[in-house]
Amino acid sequence: MQIKHKRYLLCNTFVNMAKKFACGDVVNGCGWSIVAKDETELFQRISEHAKKVHNMAEIPDKIIQQVKSKIQDA
Ligand SMILES: [Zn+2]
């Protein structure tokens, strides 16, 4: 019981770690950047930005991999 509780706390801390991403790391010349409370929100904001600014209705897998490799802890 105690161990389970600890694991939950650890997991929760990890999920809630703030993340940041600069679009210019993947798209040359783009000055947009984002700090989000977790990875889920980050990806949500990134896909909104990609749709609006970079005309990507869906983000290609290749770009997602690049984005993932550039995400940093905020
Ligand atoms: Zn951009």
C-alpha cells in the first residue's frame, strides 16, 4: 500500500513537470516558443500553432520526432 502510494506520487510529479519548446529548433526562422505545464498541454499548443502558422492540418511523424527531441524541462 505504501509503495503504491509512493509510486503514484513519483508518477504524478513526472507528469506535472513543466516543459518548453521553441519552434525555431525545428522550423527555421520561426520565433514562436511555448512553456506548458506538462507534455500533453505542450503538444496541444504545438499542434494548434503548427496548424495556424505552418499550415499543417496534421503534424507528420518525422516532425513529431524532431519536436520530441527538442523538448526541454522548463
Ligand atoms: Zn512555428
